[in-house]
Amino acid sequence: MDWASILYLGTSFGLFVIFALILLRTWRPGNRDKMEKAKFRMLDED
């Protein structure tokens, strides 16, 4: 493997890890309740 292939695989793996961390943070039940409060508060103001 040359350096371009290694860099490409490293970048792809890094982006996949970042995506997985975002999903874990978003879908955790405790965080979901905290994130949904703002939406319901905004809907109540209307």
C-alpha cells in the first residue's frame, strides 16, 4: 500500500468514528430528553 491509500483509509476510518460518536451522543436516552426539551419549549411558545 502506498501513502495515498493509507491516508485515504485513515481519513475514512476517522470520519466513521466521528459519525458513530455523534450517533451515540444523540441517541442516548438521557441526552435525548435534554435535547428534546428545547423543541417542546419552542413549540409551546407558539
